[in-house]
Amino acid sequence: MVDRRGPILINGTAVDPPADPRVSLLDLLREGLHLHGTKKGCDQGACGACTVLLDGERIVSCLALAVQCAGREVVTVEGLAGEDGPHPVQRAFLEHDGFQCGYCTPGQLCSAVGLAAEVARGAPSHVTADLSAERVALTHDELRERMSGNLCRCGAHNGIIAAIAETCAEAAG
């Protein structure tokens, strides 16, 4: 059982939840901890700019209360890179020009990492054709469906999709 009373582990650092239970995870990250990589877009859960990983699963941080994350692990875009440098998804975004203005990029990156974990464990989406298959085929439609909660308004969408497709293919291969 997860201890919901303890600190929040954010990018490997233990952080006490805010005293005010109304503070969103997004506001804690940006205003409380000055982790400005996570963007505040719509503040209504519709754009995906604030996507982070909570215990390895992607969530929109504007709709999560920080106190709900006590005893859990949060990874933001700042926490994706490892000792070996940028995360493979980050490298693929660079190689495929998966950003222009960059505003959606942190949320897209976190969402892509979460997507890869979903596919690896065989979690279906709304367009998965064969629910009995042991492995989900990451088709063009499957990839677009899984990333549909992350909006890109500047025109980098094709590069984003190419970067994620390449990264997932390398991980599966």
C-alpha cells in the first residue's frame, strides 16, 4: 500500500505536499518548486501541455491536486534525462525536428514516455483492433489516438509522431 501521507518524490527529490490542499500539482511544480518545464496551457486538462508522469503513468498536472501525489513519484520533463544524457524520446524529438515553438514539447515528451510504457505492457487504446493480442501494434492510427490528448498548434506534429514512432520501434526491436 502506498503511503499517501509522506512526501512527493519529484524527479528524485522528496518534497512535502503543500499545506493548502487546493494547490494543483502544476502550480506546485511551477510556482512552488520553480520547475518551469511543465507548461500551463489551458488549465482545464484539454491541451496536454502540463503532462507529467505519476508513478510512470501520464497525467495532466493541472487537474491533479498536489496532496493526491503524497507518497508517489512524479517525473517532469526536467527528470527525463538520465546519467547517459537525454532520454531516447528527447533525442528523437531533436532528430525529427519534433518542436518549433516548444510550448507543447515538455508535455509531448512526458506523454510519449508514458505511451511507450502503455504499449510495452500491452494496454489497449480506443482504436486497438485486436484486444486479445499479447502485443499492441503501434500503427499510425494507434499512435495518433494515444497522443490525441496533447495538442500542437505550431506545425511540429508530424515530427513529433515520427520521433515517437521511431523510439517505440527501437524499444520493441
